[in-house]
Amino acid sequence: MKRRALLLTTSAACLAAFGSIQARADVLADVKKASVLKVGTEAEFPPFDYMDEGDHVGFNVDFFNEVGKALGVRVEWVDLPWDGVLPGLAADKFDIVAGPATITKARLPHYDFTSPIAEGTVTLVKRANEHSIAKASDIAGKQVGCGKGSAQLDQLKVYADSLTPKAIVREYGDDNALVADLVAGRIVAYATSLPNALTAEKSHPNLFAALFPTIGPKTYLAFLARKDDASASLVTAVDGVISTMKSDGRFAALQTKWFGAATTLPVSVTDPAT
């Protein structure tokens, strides 16, 4: 399980590179002319995007296959370490980022997000056999973990400070270490997005369990592109596929297949809660 943290501080060069891609007048037109949609990703993020016995699978793969059909183009996946994805987007190595990423107030000025594709509300994951933790507030006075730089970290800290006694938040740069500490009992829970929490529970029911209620306000996950006039046409086209799939039931079917249930999502998020 890899943490997907879209940092606004990825690098000054990442944002500065936007000036070099203004020469592209219309990304959607370029995609159709080349008959290829290039999608940047790191294929280590179930249930959205991961490798299963050598096959590239997940919600993102199924969804972008539908986008490819709608646009009449082939989808080409560009898989690279996540810390290279946003610089790759800025450098025009691909047209859109699968992610998905949490839509936040800090990110909106820098990236153009599609319609939400999942609810990303912060959810705690505990050990399945940890009976002293039955609900989120039971982490009071205990150590919990979260990915360093993740969208969930700040909300976890606010929640931890609201408890009596306060929960102790440990930050992890390596998600393998985060999960290992949970399994070993060095932390009692870790914070992640709702789909990832449900996937952990579904994939390893003897090891993990999602805790409810969720933490903080509802947040949403979406794909993202460069925030420029050239990319706007592609984001609009992807939004059109989302809308069509919602209308004919395919989107709910994909949600159920990969997240375990279909959820109602807003058409857009212009004023995120966080």
C-alpha cells in the first residue's frame, strides 16, 4: 500500500514548468490527433491502481478504459515513483494524473480536478483483533500513525488533539513501516482515505478493520490535470464520461466492484471543507 500525497511543495520547478507547456493549445485535440491518452500514475495504490500477478488493475484502469473508448483513443499508462508524478505532469510527460488526490483548498489553485470519483474522508484502520478499539474516539491517549505529507495527516492531528487524553500522532515516510507498526502493535490505528480503509479490511479481514465514525468533514478524491487553458478541454471530456457513466449505471457498478459499495458524489467541489 503506497501513500498518495500530492504535496504542494513537491518542487518549485514543478509549478515553474507550467510556463513551458503553454505552447499546447488544446490537450484534448492533441490526444485525439495522436490517438493516445497518456495517464501518469504509480501502480501501487489499491483499489485504484495496482499490479495483481503482473496485471495492471484497479478502479482507475477500468475507468480510463471507458474514457479511451469514449474518445476513440488508446490509453497509455506512465508508471513511475509517486514523487515523480507531479513533476512529470508539469513537464508534459503525460496528459492527466490518475491518482486520485484529495481535493483541498490548498490544491485547487494549482491543479484542475475532475468531478469526484470517490469519497476520501479520513478513516482509521485498526488491527482486527484489537478489541479495546471499537470506534474512532477509542484512540484517545494512544499512538496512531499516518503518512507524512498526506492529506489525512492534518485532519488526524486536529482530531487527536480534540480527544481527552490526546492521541499521539506518529508520522511515517514509508507506508510499509506504518502497516508493520500497526500489525506489531506499536500503534493502535492509522489514518487513510475511506476507500483505502475499506480495501484493507476487505483484502485482509483477519488483520485489519475500518473504524467508524470517520474523522472530520467529508472530503473527495478526483483525478487531476495541469491548471491551464490547454488542459481544460480534457478535464471537461473526462467529466463528461463520468456523467454518462453515472447516468447509465456503469459508474455505480465500478464503485461497487472496487470500493464495495456505490456512493453519491457531488458533480464538483469548488469550496472544499479542508
